[in-house]
Amino acid sequence: MHLLNVNHGDLNISNILIDKDIMNVWIIDFDKSSQSSNISSAERKSNIKRFERSLVNTGLFEEKCYNYFIKGYHSIIND
């Protein structure tokens, strides 16, 4: 999403669908989102922090898994 310069206005666990059987992930609910020629580092960080808060608030936050996610994210996005 960030590689496509999309800033998701409400990136939370409810807006991410995962089909483990076919290994697909969908991000939905783009009504508060925008696309620009260059999404800022602050916008990307805000998206990730919103996602982290939703994991914590729903009781789905696991530090080890989240750290794997962040490591993978930063291997693609250089912030």
C-alpha cells in the first residue's frame, strides 16, 4: 500500500482480511484514504501506529509477531 503511495485513513485490524487457505491479504475500507505522488514518512508512521493500536485494543498484539512485521516492513520501506 505504501509502495503505491496510498495513505490509509483508518488502517486497523478490522480493515485487513486474510485468507490463509490461498495466502491472500486484502486491505479494505479506503473511504478515509488518499493517494499522492509521494506519501510522507509521517503519514506512513501514522498508518503503522494506528494498526499497532488496533492490535493492542483488540487483544491481538503479540510483540514477537509485531516485530517481525516491522522488520519486514522496513526491509521494503526505508523510513
